[in-house]
Amino acid sequence: MHHWNRVQAKRIDFLLCDKRTLIPLVAIELDDSSHDTPKRIERDNFVDDACASAGLVILHFRVRGYYDRGD
């Protein structure tokens, strides 16, 4: 039960999946200033480790008002 409690409230912002199989390809996390706090850094590290354990790449992007598609 301890491990369930650690993961049940976690989420990511976007999950890109293969359109035919729905197999997850990459997780995307949008990081605002709250991600700079020690508690949030710990949470992000936990989620990053969980994704890595599942073989899922997770990308972090800083929240902005505009995103250049070329980036």
C-alpha cells in the first residue's frame, strides 16, 4: 500500500502514444516556477525515476506564453 500511496496522486501533463497501438512513446511535463521548490523537485525526481523504470522517456519544458515549433 505504501508504494500505491506514493504514485496514486502523481500525473504528467501530456502522454504521446502510438496512434495505432496506443503504446506510450514519451511523457511531457510543463514546468512552471513551482517546479523549483524542494518538495516539487523531489516529486519530479520520483516521477522521472518511475518513467525511467517503465522505459518511458520524459521531457521537461519550462512553461512559456509562446512556444517556437522549430525548437
